[in-house]
Amino acid sequence: MVKDGHMVYKTSNVCAKEIHFDVVNGIVHNVVFDGGCRGNTQGVAALAEGMPIEDVPLRLRHIDCNGGHSCPYEFAKAAEQYLAENS
């Protein structure tokens, strides 16, 4: 079972500097990207709202925008780190 909590993830190689999100009962809530392409990051955040944390890496991993990196891919890495630290 995944613990509830809040994550602040420092990104690398993308325009967004950080990704903030909450996990409650294994579900992602309140995703906010600090920086990045506003429309794209708001879209990713809206789509992830209510998603099981385990599904984030499955859906967003390897989405490319900038030489193998993207804000969605960074969010996938953030979710993986959250799971590794809170499962």
C-alpha cells in the first residue's frame, strides 16, 4: 500500500523547475508544475488528477519533447521516486 503524502520533485533538462503533487489513498491530486509550457503542463496535471500513482509512469514514461526528456516524462520519474520512497 502506498502512503499518503506530498511530493516536490526537482526536474532536470526541461523548462519546468519543479513538480508538486499529493497522493491520497494511492490517487494523484493537486499536480502543479513550476514553469514549463503552461498549456501542456496544465493539461498533464488535469489528466493525472484522480489517476492511481502507479499508472503515471506507465502512461507518461518516454514521452519526448527535448532530446529524450519532457515534463510528462519528468512527472513519470517523480511518481516512480514517490513510489520507491512510500510503498
